[in-house]
Amino acid sequence: MPLYICNARQGAIDGEAKQRIARDITDIHCAVTGAPPIFVHAVFFEEAAQFPLGDKTLAVRGTIRQGRSAAQKDEIASKITASLIRHGGIDSAQAAAEIRETPASWVLEGGEIMPEPGEEDAWFAAQQARREASEV
Amino acid sequence: MINCMCVIQAGQAPDQQRAALATALNRFAGEFLHEQLTVNWVPVPAGNGFTAGEPSTSSVVSLTAPEALSQTRRETLLRELVSLWTRQTGCSVDEIVAVIADPVQH
């Protein structure tokens, strides 16, 4: 977590564009929130019924840990939209990004309950300690 | 009825394994949440999943509990869910993200 789901019209973007968008999403999320890159997942689908495109060519739905400010969420959405426009070769009316939130305490990742935003260092230290203990 | 969404990377859970996973998820839901469960498989095509901007092997399993859970109870269920997933698929705990949400309050 976060999980960014990108849905696209059939053939709208190639593999190279997907990789670039995935890297942008990771960089944007980490720059805005300070979260570590390893938390950031991005997956791409074409015309997946579960994630309706509406009138868009490319759309991203990001589910992030609860606790970010409205300004942070707006910044993430606008920068991801810009990445879709740039790498998808589309105009602004064809791209959209929305951000939803999930409490960190509802998510287990890497074998541990996700940390609250800003508590990542302690989480990684606890995870490292658990790994070392399991190797003994 | 609980809807369980499973976002899985290409090749990680072939059809035969999915059937076993669905059975195990149903058993989990019956035993711990006292509800039946339907699995909505969302396979990620090869080359379409990324973690930290690089090709990913992570899957996501997400469901909503029929009633609000205490955090102690939720953590127990999440660990059980991850345990059954790693047992069935052979993946590591670093390759599975599990989410158990509370129902939306109206």
C-alpha cells in the first residue's frame, strides 16, 4: 500500500509507457508523502470492468494510507494525471486520477500491519528485527 | 456474502491453484467471519505490475468484514489470511498485501 490501479482503453499505452508511468507514480507518491518506494504498487489493466473508465482513455485510482492532507492528495492526483497525459500522448480531458484512503491498520504488508504515515522508520526496524530473529 | 478481490500477478496462481485458493478463502470466511465468500479474480497481465517502479511479484487480497472489527481481531484475521495465501501459493509474506476493511457506515 499504496496501490495505484491504472485502467486504459485497449491499446492506448504500450509497455514502455506503463513502465514510465509506474516510475512516475512511485516518484510522485514518495516525493509528496515521504513514503518509501517499496510500498508503492502500480498495476495496469485494459478496459477492466471493475474499474470503469467512463469517458476517459486513461484513469488511475490510487488507494493510499489514511492521514495525508487534502493538498497532498490533490498534488498526487494532479501530477499523476500529468504523467498520464505525457506518456499516453493524450489531452487533459482524456486522463483522470483519483485518490482514496484506507486506514493503515486495515492492511498487512511484508508480514506486518502497515505503519501510520510518518512511522515508517520504526516499522522497518521492527521488520528487520523480526527477520534477524527468524534467521537465528 | 463477502466479496473478496484478489489482484494477482500473471503466472502466480494458475487455474488449479485458484480453485484451491478459493476453497481456502471460503473456509476462512466461514470459520472466522461466519459468512460465505465470492472471489473476484483480477489477474494482472505479464509486464503490467510494478512495485517501486520495477516488475512486481506482489498480489493483493482485499475483503470487507460483515461487521466492524477490533484491531486485535482484524490483525488475527489478516495473519490467518496471509498464512493461508502463502501456504497455498508458495509466495513469501513480502509478496502478499492483505486488506480487511470495515463495512461502510451509512
